[in-house]
Amino acid sequence: MYNSVITNDKLDNLLMKIIQWRENHINEKTFLLILAFVIGILSGFAALLLKFLIHSIASLLSSHITIGGANYLYLVYPIIGILIVGLYVRFVVKDNISHGVTRVLYSISQNKSRLKFHNTYTSVVASSITIGFGGSVGAEGPIVNTGAAIGSNLGSMFRMSPQILMMLVGSGAAAGVAGIFKAPIAGMLFAIEVLMIDLTTVSVMPLLVSSITAATVSYVFTGYSPEFIFDQSENFLTNRIPFVIILGIVCGFTSLYFTKVIGMMENMFKKLRNPWYKFAVGSVILSALIFCFPPLYGEGYDAITELLNGDPSSLFDGSVFYGFKDNVWFVLAFLLMIILTKVFATSATNGGGGVGGTFAPSLYVGCMTGFLFAYLINTLGLFPGHELSCKNFALMGMAGVMSGVMHAPLMGIFLTAEMTGGYQLFLPLLIVSTISYCTIKLFVPYSIYTMRLAKRGELLTHHKDKAVLTLLKMDSVIEKDFTEVHPEMSLREMVQAISESDRNLFPVTDSEGTLIGIVLLNDIRNIMFRPALYDKMYVRKFMCMPPAKLEVNENMENVMKIFDKTNAWNLPVVENGKYIGFVSKSKIFNSYRRVLRHYSDD
């Protein structure tokens, strides 16, 4: 143990020497790019490892699956996977690692961009088991959490400022997306649109460096082919644009359905306090859905590939409905049921104890929606001579639903194009994504990731005022150098307290420290120089109630709204009624200017 202490001291001393050398020889902006490059490499390898583990586990288990009928192993695999992950998280990790993207957003807005070290690997382990055993979620949320944690911990190791840490967290998240999808532009756009990293001359370069580096790592080890092979055998014609517009609206409402059901299911699982109840409900729902609809197993990338090749019949492999794969109407019904149930399978996976994201499910639902849209129109023969390409519309649907669910139209467009090579469909991708985003925005102001934080006022946004207020913390603006007075004190004692204080405001508290009022110097100026009243007037007679009380955990946006509503200059802060201190507008404005200058510096 003594030797380990010596070793740790030597490492700390060596690190401090490196930090000192860096400060003397490498400026901060250059070092930021170096760190972004290292983050890109590490996140790229993390993405490769995650994909390898998922595919290895899934291949091992699926070798026992038969194509021509029902497979009862689908009832068992998801339960085993969620159980293993639940035990791993509860007894090994001992921390909540679900909702990876939301946790990254929280760390940026509320925790000075700091993520725990275990986040660099625990999500990889948990999500690979979850998805490999059939959990109907994606690997992208966990890899975003992993990449962001790599950036946060690497930056913390070199004692970087919160502003630089925020960029490194964004760089790690961007690298995770770029590495797992082979999509560097989409990775950068993810950090800008979803994580709300401001696009400035300082931030754009590390985001690009980390994204390109991670994507390059993936290309080097897995080949230059995109994530999904898409062969555009049918050209897109301009007379299809009206159908593209309608698809955009359909994708918008599909995104709305996806988002609402996710929220509903999360609330349901929150009400189940016992983790074993959550496991039981989640695993039963998931295994039953996968047994009935095998395409819900895992990420669903095989199903996406088949639909991009124009073949829906392979979706019936291993299903109890295998015998109906040639029935056109049953294919339509089967696709519709998959779209409707995918979100329940995703929610059941995470709610039951699994770890995974909603990237892949949104892509999956979008692909199914686009294919079903074109397949239905062609089957009904509603527009003779206007047969639609199911492959092309499946690709458009992927961009549409992802743009709507994540409120990130640019990322949806470029991610779909980059991971399929479908750049020839760029115009319809733009149309579908934009219309889908505008449609869902009419009903839901926040994305599936940000709505959890927005409800608590903890969301960092591109709105500069709101972003700065979110970064401000109540405890940094509370002033406590006010002299407390009590209701039974006489005017004589009050005058004595005034003479010993530099403030013109005095909190009135009872014997238990509860705030019951305030005394303003201006209110008693007419009696404080009348000695005849010193022993006749008491604080309880001339104190008044404050215009409002602020809770100690109040977010700063609400604090400013209360100041504007009351026209007050100082307001008391309480915790469960107990007096804590005061907050003044001048203190908030000074802190606001400091934070704004710090985070806006190019």
C-alpha cells in the first residue's frame, strides 16, 4: 500500500510537470485540437469495440434460430440480457447509466461538463449485452456517453477550464456518433443540434477533428463501405415531390407518436419503485413483442438493410407469421405493427433495466414508415403511372423520423446520406426532414433527449440568455452577510443592529430560523431617530413580508422571471422555509456578464 501511494505521487508529479510544460510551450487552442485528435482515436476504437461485442453476442445466440417458424428462444434471450445488465449496473457500476445523451446534456448544463470515469467503459459493457441478447435499442446513446466521458476525463486530467471541457465533451460525443456510423459530418451536427454546442470559430475545429478522426478509425478497420449498402437502382423524379411532402408530414406524426409513447412508458416505469417489478414488466413486454415480431430483436440493422434492398419478405424469418410472407395485405399489417410496437419494445428494454439509446429505433421506425408509405400507395394503385420506389422512400423515412424525434433536421439529413451513400436523394431528404421537424415542432417544443431536462429548467440551449442563466447556479449568487433580527426585538435593539451592519435590509427569523418577514431601512427611517419609541416599538410591528421567496434549488431562469414579476431588487432565499440568504439583481447581472464573456470568447 505504501508503494502504491508513492507510485500515485510520482504519477501526479509527472502529470503536473506535463501540464506545466504544456502551458509554457503549447497555447490552449492548439492543445484543444491535440486533445480532440486523441479523443477521436479513443472514441473510434470504443465504437469498434462496442459493435464487435454486439455482433459477436448476437451471432452466437442467433445460430440456434430457425427461419421457417416460431422461435421460443426469443422469449428467453431478452430476459437473460436485461437481468445480467440490471445486476451489473446495480451491484458493479452502482450508478445510473441509462439515457446516455440526456446525462451528457445534464453534465454540460449542470455539472460543469464533468462525467465520472466509469462512464468511459460501463455503457459499452452494458449496452453490448443488452443489444446482443435482443434488447430493442441502439448502441449510439451509450457510445455518445462513452465518447463524452472520454473527453471530459481527458480534459479534467489536464486541468482544462469548464469552457474547454464543454468543447471536449461535445467532441467526444461527436466522435462517438461519427465512429459508430462512419458519419463525420453527422457527428459534428449532433454536437451542435442535440448537445447545443455553439458553432463558433473555437468549437468547430475540435468537433471536426474528433469526428473525422473517429470515422477514419472505423474506415481503416472495417472498410470504406458505408454502414448500410444502398443501391439507388431507381432515379428520383421531380413528379414524386408531392409524395415526398406527404411523407414528411407522416414522418412528423410518426415522430410525435414515438416521442409521446416513450414519455408515457418512462412515466409508467417510474411508478414501479421496485427494480424487480421493473425487470418483470419490461422483460415480459420485450420478449413477447420479439417473439411475435422478430425484426424487433436488437438494433434492427438487418431489417433496415433488407428494406433498403426492397425486400420485405425477409422480415418474416423466424416468425410465427412466416407462412404469410407472400400475402401483400399481411405484409402491410406486419409493417404497421412493427412501427407501432417498436417504441414499446425500446421503452421496455430501458425501463426493465437494459442500457441503450433511441438513435437506432428512430432510424428503424423511419425506414419502416417510408417503406410502408410507398408500399401502401403502390398496392392500392391510388396513382396509376406513379409507382413509388419503396427503397428510396425507406431511405427518406429514416431521415424524416430521426429529424423529428431528435429535433435535428441537419443531422438527420447528413447521417442518412453518409451511412447509406444516398447523396443522390439529397433534395428529397432535405424536404422530408424539414417538413417532419416543422410538423412535430407544432406539438412538442423539445426533443426526446432534452424534454427531461427542460421540464426541470436544466437545459442548455442555443438561446444565449437562457443558456447563460442555465449555467449560473443559485449557490454562486446567494449573499449571506445580512444581520438577522427577531420579531420580539425592540426598536432600540434594531437600531443597534443597523449601526453594526453595512446593509439596509434585515431578515426577520424566529427561534427555529424560519423566515417570517423582512425589515427595510427606508421603512423605519422616520421612527429610528425617536428615542421615545425605542422601548415601545418592536420588530413584529414594523416588519413586512417580502414580495416573494426563492427556494435554494430554484433555477436561474425562474429566478429572473420572479424578479421581473415583483420588480424587487433583493429577494430572500429559503430551504423548506428556513432562511439561507438573499439574492440581488446586481449580483446576478455581474455573474451573468462573467459567464457570458467566458463562454462566448472566440
